[in-house]
Amino acid sequence: MSDFQKYVQRYLDQIPSEDWIGELKLSGDKTVEIYAALTEGQSLFAYADGKWTLKELLLHLSDTERIFQYRILAFARGDKAQLPGFDEEEYAAASYGNNRSLESLLEEYKFVRKSSQILIETLEPGVLNNTGIANGNKLAVETIGKLIVGHNYHHLSIIKERYLPGVK
């Protein structure tokens, strides 16, 4: 198994059921529930020096999901262009997420997730097998959809294990 396949599999393994489209909504609901319970001050918590704050993490989820949405759209429509990768650390550093209100970040996340749901739920089933190249790696539309879900669950685990115990 290649390093890329291991990277993808680690996220796919986070999805708790075979119904990944249902899990798309569930993982979004769980994320909203956690963030809706935070205060503005709590959302600035990072569990260690050099780690993202909860605000930055939420914006990272939205940014990543948007990139995955574009990949899904391009490959579903048969685009043969090779799509670039992205550096999540550079994106986070340039996001200025901590300068925004928690409410605005949460509202953005909700809209991005709803957009993913509409995009994925309205695809013709046959295009889920369409593939393309992103970041130098071949991916199927369905795999990218599952990556949105698995990536979200991955970060929910980190939030529960590392962030919430330290939030006061």
C-alpha cells in the first residue's frame, strides 16, 4: 500500500457506518453541536503551543471541504485537468480565523456542509466512479466524498480527546 493509500485509508477508517452519505449529515450535525456549545473565549483554545485554535480548526474543516467539493465537481463533470494539492498549514496561517467571530465561522461551516450534501446527493450514481488526478494522485468521486466525512470525524475525535478536556 502506498503512502497516499495509507493516508486516504486512515480517513476512510473513521467513517462509522457504510452509509457515508448519511454520515455526511451526521458528522456535520455533531460538529455544529460541539461548536454551538462553545463561548467565544473557549473557541480560541489550542491544546498545545503551535496547534490550531478551535476556531482555526473549524475554518480548516470548511476550507478542506471546499477543496474536496471542487474536486468532486471537476471529476464528476469529466474534467481531465490535474488539480493541485494544498498545504493545510499555509491555509490555516493565512485564514485569520481567530479574527472572526465563532458565530460567523459556524455559519460558514453549515453552509459549506449543506453545499456538500446537495452536490453529492444530486450526482448521478454512475459518476461516483469517475476519477481524476489531485495532488498527483488518482481519486474517485466517491472516495473524495468519503474523505470529507472521514476527515471531519478525524477532527471530531481530536476535538473530543485533546481540546474539550482543556476548554474551561
